[in-house]
Amino acid sequence: MDIKSLVRKNIINLKPYTSARDIYDSTEGILLDANENSFGSTFMEINGLKLNRYPDPHQKDIRKVTGDYYSIPYENIFFGVGSDEVIDLLVRVFCNPEIDNVIIPEPTYGMYKVACDINNVETREVLLNDEFQINFDSVKERIDGKTKMIFLCSPNNPTGNTMNSNDIINLCQKLNLIVVVDEAYIDFSIKDTLVNEIKNHKNLIVLRTFSKAWGLAGIRSGFCAANNEIINILFKIKAPYNINSLTRYALEKAIANYKLKDNYIKSIIKEKDRLKNQLETLLIVKKVYRSDANFLLVKFEDAKHVQDKLLEKGIIVRDRSTQPNLQNCLRISIGNEEENDILWEELRKIKGLKDLKERLKIVIKINE
């Protein structure tokens, strides 16, 4: 596959901004080239961090640490301010505004469409099948000569299921477009990541984040793994210093402490299984979907009523009822043990139609 044939022509011809640290890639020496404050930083020092100096625009430090941990060559890694920045950059790289289009299987994460809308790129929705898996024929029907990308979330947000890897590889092999797989929740799944497949498929891009399993949502950091050609193009258009020094410091410390992340995952999965078993006993619950993520999608008799009752108690859950095939569904993130106990107690107090029917049966029997 010729990746350049999918890239916008103005991006191919773009002469990128050259920062001071591009020319002299070091924070050592007498640095009088970037108009920094040579006297120091107003922020407290952390283990010798030079916050008065611009960070390495090539992200070599965190790319190498991350690559070593995930067994990915660092040359195949690009970091963004959360995976949301990477999503936006990918749309800007490959899609000509008002000309090209992007396929988005629904229901899924809303930022794919938002990024396209911001960049004035048409989105074409394709419904996932009843198991929330890819329908290849439906996808193919929506593709034309201006289709540049397809976004897939695996495990999918908000349904929680991991996409069939064979279906994804099939898309990579048979379609002349960029296949973006968002693995924000893959740490919670028993299924394997697809990052190792980037060496086999030039059009495959895998997104990862440190916001979920790593517990670092506050530092806004994510990355993508892809072939060198795509990575080089992303570096061509990114902001010069998009990942700040404090974020990089936090990432290096977190990866060194990966065993704590592993413990978090075990605790979250244990709590998820416990909560799922509890929810399935409630009359107001119609279905609890299987989840490979750190949340549960739950279909209620009346989702709005349940959400309002929980809100009265200060418990916030996400209503997903407006998304295709998710009527009366709430997405519930897995909290800690205490939070889940409180949620459970409040849910037990909410009465629904089934409760009223059961009460009516009891009244009828007594009157008989």
C-alpha cells in the first residue's frame, strides 16, 4: 500500500516548523538559542527537571521508555496530548476538508466524529451488528474513492466488547484506507493488543492511552503505534513541544512502577465482576452487557429515571440512550469497593415496572 497516496497533498509538500531543539537536540551546554529564561524556573525543582528549558520535540525519552515496555520500536511511536490529539492530527493528515470522508461504525466513542466535524470532513456511520462487531459488507457499501479512514474502538466505548481481530485484519488487507484502532481499554481485556500487527500492515494505526489502566487521566497523554512513514508525517505537523516536561516525568515514573498498574487492573476487574453479578439480580435491569473494559453498559427499564434517582444521591453515570441501538442504556464506570457499595445500595432502592407487577401479584394472591 502507498501511504502517501492517502495523505493530503499540502501535507506532503509542507515544510514543517523547525524549533531550536530540532537543530540542537540537547538540554546541556550554554543554550542561548530558544529565548528561554536562563536564570531558572518559578516552579519547584523535581529531580533536576529543567522546566525553564523546552523539552525534546522528538519525544525520544518517553518513546524509548514506552517502546521498551510494550516491545515496540520507539521509531514506531508518536505521543499526543491524550489520544484525542492524535485522532485530530490523523484526520488533518489524511482528509481533505469538504472532499474526503471517514467511516465510523456506531455506536462508538464520540470524539471520532467531533474531530471530523471540526475539520469539515464528512463522516459515514455504519451500524455494528447485534454483537457490536464489524459488518464488513456494510462497511464496504459505504466506501468510495474519497474514503480515507475508518475508526474502530476495541474494546468499544460504550459497549465494552473487544472487536474481532480477524475482522480488523481483513479491513487492513482488503481496503485501501487507513484503519485506526483505539485500544484505550485493552489493558482490561483478555484479548491481545494489535500493536504487533503494525509491522505487517502499513495502513494500521493503534491508539493507546495512559488515562485508564495507568490512572493518569490528569496528565493528558496518549500515543499511537504505526509504521515509520505515518509516524514521520505526524511529527511533521504536530506542535513543536506538544508533550511537556512534567507529563514526561510522570510517564517515566509510572512505567517504572508498572506493577501498581497491574494491581489496579486486577482490582477493577474483580469489582466489575462483583457489580455485574449484583446488577443482574435487579428487576429494573433488563441486560448487563459483557465488558472487556473498566465499565459496564447496562440496559434498564427506564434509564432516565435511574440516572435521575442516582443523581439525587450524587452518583453520576453516563446516559448512552441516544446512541444507535442503545435505548435505555447507562454506562457505569467501575469505582472502588466503597463507591460500588454505595451505588449498589442506591440502585436497590429504585423501583420499576417489574417491581410494581410483582407487588400486584402478591396483592391479588392475598385477596384470593
